[in-house]
Amino acid sequence: MAPATPLHRDGTMKAIVQDRYGSPTDVLQLKEVDKPVVDDDRVLVRIRAASVNALDWHLTGGLARMVLGLRRPRIQIRGVDMAGHVEAVGKNVTRFKPGDEVFGSALGTFAEYTTTSEDRLVPKPRSLTFEQAAAVPVAGFTALQGLRDKARVKPGQRVLIYGAGGGVGTFTVQIAKSLGAHVTAVTSTENLDLVRSLGADELIDYTKEDFTKREQRYDVLFDIGANRSLTDCRHVLSAKGTLVLAGAGSGPGLAPLTRILKALALSPLVRQRLVPFVAKSRQEDLVALKDLVEARKLSPVIDRQYPLSGVPEAIRYVGTGHARGKVVINVA
């Protein structure tokens, strides 16, 4: 059964609200706001857990002002990953009913409730806790779509993953192995044992070795680190290899966007494929991730957990680029 509704004023909930751009610890506040109302085509979810992505760090700092609003964000509650119970459904919703345990994506998940469309949800795997399930969507989408759709990884190909110990990286190592790739993982000293346990065939400690100086050439470089030049990254690719630039990274200011624009401009001029992309929420891919979990080929890695009031610090931590796996918010 779904948990009891917290004691607030009628029709309100707790949420992390952003009313201006800046450092997460400066601009994010825990407030009581109106509880969302479910309409005919939406699902109201009582959130049990959410997770933090680099996207949240960038949006808090104002990287997407043209989308969210130049002076202040029009959508004031951050967060897109979540897991929880269905609280209510609109009359046109057919796949879910109140009490169902679900996970997926929505806008404004650093809150006690959110609404989303039914095609952004699937039943939560029974083998996962709410915290583990909440860690899956964005990072899982990024790894799956980047490897399968953008890089078109085939069994036996050599895949180099730069940033293998982070939230996206830990998913990428496991999904690359599930696709039959030979995986070389680049990470820091403290993450070597973790990444090895996820199935990486070879490990490179970037504090001791510069992976771009290697003589080995790779079919795919999946770049989550986002702090090496395109020239350096292309150097380790085969003549027709693919460089996947996953998401926006965590670089300062407009550096991630500049790097993406350079890749788009250079790609038509070289034989190698340079593919910047941002993952999309798709129900069929959420189902694919669930299937991998249930086949024991994918297991979320959680670094730290914070209460809802700890979201500002959680986003700040993710922004450092040093998280080992995912950072999760316990909302319940």
C-alpha cells in the first residue's frame, strides 16, 4: 500500500524551490508549495526517492537560461529522476492505478509529489529499492542510448569509457558489457575496485596514466569526463571510430556547450564520428533498463544519500565531478 500522506496544510507539499540562478547552496530552499493536481492524462506520484544528475547542477547555475527563463527559472523545482507510489491517475490513464510502485522521469522530482505522463513510467523492479530505482532513468538513458543508438556498439568492439566511476559511467560499463563489448574503463585510483567489479576488462588510472597517449586504438570512446580536447580524444580512436560526448559534463561556465559546438562543426570534416547528445526519456528504453536489471546485467551504484532538505548540498557535490556512482535523495 502507498504510504500515508505527510501532515501539511490541505493541498500542499514540501519541495526544493529555486527562484534565481547561482550556487545550489545559495539559491535552493526547502519550502511548502501547492501540491500538483492530476489532470485527465497525468499520473500523480508520491515520490519516495529521487536522484541528482549533472543536469540539475547546470540548470541551477543558469546554463539553460534560454529555456528556463533569462532572469529566473519559470520551472522552479529541479529534479527529473524518481521512484515512488502512484497516488492518483487521470481518467484517461490506463496503465497504472493508485498504489502501484513505479519509477521513471518527471519535472520537479525534488518534492513529495509530482505529476507525469504514463509513458514516462514503468513498474519498479521488485529487486530494487526505491533509492536504487530512482538512480536509473537519466544515467541509464544516457548510457543505453549513447552506446546502442549513437555508437552502435557491436559484440567484440573495443569501447573506452572516460569517467567510468561516476553516475553515468557506472551504467555505461555494465551496458557496454551487456552489448558484448571489450571495455576499457578510465577512472581515478579510488574507483578502480568498483569499476572492476562492474565488469570492466581493462582499467586505466588517470592519475597515473594519460589515456590519450596510448598506442591502442578504440572503436568507441564514450566521453563523460568532458575535460579533454577533441584532438586528444580523437587520437585514441580508430580511423572510423566514434566519439560519444555524453551530456554536458560538469565543466565550468559555457565550456561544455563550447565543446559540443566544436564537435558538431568538426564532425562533417573528418572520417571519425563525433556525436554529442543529450538522452531522451523513452518508455521503451525504461523497459529495456528494467529488463537489464531483472536479468542481473545492471545494478545501480549509489555513492551518497541525502534527505530532501539536503538537495542543495547533493547538487553541489555532484557538481564537483567526484561522485562515485549516483547521488540519491530520500524524499519519504
